[in-house]
Amino acid sequence: MASHKRMGWHSRVLAAALGVTALAVGTSMWTAQADSAGGRQPAAHASAPAAGDRNQKVAKVSEEIAHASDRGARGVNITIDDGPDPAWTPQVLQLLKDSGVKATFCMVGTQAQEYPDLVKAVVAGGHRLCDHTVSHDTTMDTKSEAYQSQQILDAERMITKASGGVRPQYYRAPGGAFTPYSRHLAASRGMRPLGWNVDTKDFEHPGVETIVATVKSEIADGPTILFHDAGGDRAQTLAALREVLPWLKEQGYTFGFPVR
């Protein structure tokens, strides 16, 4: 599985999430490698499901990292990471609507908390939600279980609240930094660990032609394609999607969701 770890990204998410983590894991500190449009600090939470959520039965899913599509061998999963973002998420949603395509949005907790209307718009569009942690720390696999728990469960809570009660169905570790513990925890909360097969590297702004060429050359490797709707200028992503989505349809692919 390709990695999309990068430096200098979501620094403001880190600042917002620091207040949560300080209370949740005591002296455990981290270096998150991300930045965000959100600036408000989220309310602090303990790293356990809220009382009401504890009373809600959640069906456990597989701990294995999902790559396959629920549409079978010719299915494709479009996944959109790191938002929601007020500038780019609405444009991505409109493009998907115009194309008749559903996607899975992997949301950063503080972003979801900052822009709940966009989370609700994603749900209203028939798309699925994915937990992408509180602060997009790509070194999750080097941190304590308490820290991993805080990042996953607090983000789950933030996204669920922002959506109006719709829970994320997947968990994607930032940069693919899964651990056996994080996969087990997510699965126990009904969130299937979610990988990817095609890393467009759109966050590096390689050019529209390069993004499109990556999809065309690597889609044979597997159906789950990684794009972004936050973390910077996403104009290249939008332009690439406008070319990629009709091309995939022409090749006989159909659009679905990752298996659960």
C-alpha cells in the first residue's frame, strides 16, 4: 500500500487537537504532520465512547484492512481525505453529484467539528463517512494505545455529532499508520480499517495530467483511489476528477463503496 506521509500539513488541526489530547493522554505529546482550515479548539474528551454511545449496540466488523469494492471486480471506490474544507468540499460534492458518483469521505475530527454543515451535506449526498483521526498524525503507529484510542474515538464522536448522528463506517489511519491495536479498536466500533490501492499524490500538486495518468496506470492494482479535498489548493484534484470519472465509466467500471 502506497504511503502519503508528508511534512508541514494540518498544523492548525494539531493546535486545535492539542487541547483534547492533553487531557485524554496526560503527558503524551506528539508531532502531527498536517494542517487545517479550522482554528477553534475542540472540547476535551476522555478516550472512551460517550455514555449514550456506550448504550448503543455497535456491530463489530472485520479488522482486516479493506481494499475491495462492494461492486465486485469492476467496482471502483473513490475516497476523499482530510476535509471537510469550506472551499473545496462543496466543489467536490457538486462534481460527484453531476457525475452520479458516490464516494467515501475520510474526515479529520477537528475539521468535522468546525464545519458540521459540510458533514451533513456529505451524508445528504449519499456518501459514506470515514474516521481519519482527530489531528491527522502520520506517526500513529509509534504512539501509545491510549493515544491511538483518543485519536480514533474522539474523531468518531466529533464526526458523528457533526453529521447529526450518522456514524463513520470506516477508519483510515493517516499515512497508512495502522497498528493491530488501532485496527481492532476501530473494528470493535463498527469501522472497517480502510486502505487504498491508487495514491494519486494530488496533495503534491504534480499536475492534472500526472494525477490522471497515475489513476489510469495503477487502477489495475486495485479499486480504491485516494484523493483529497483539504490541505491546500485542490484545483488539480477537481480537474483530474473531471477527467478520471468519465474515463473509468468508459472502461466499464462502476462506482461503489469499500467492503465492510
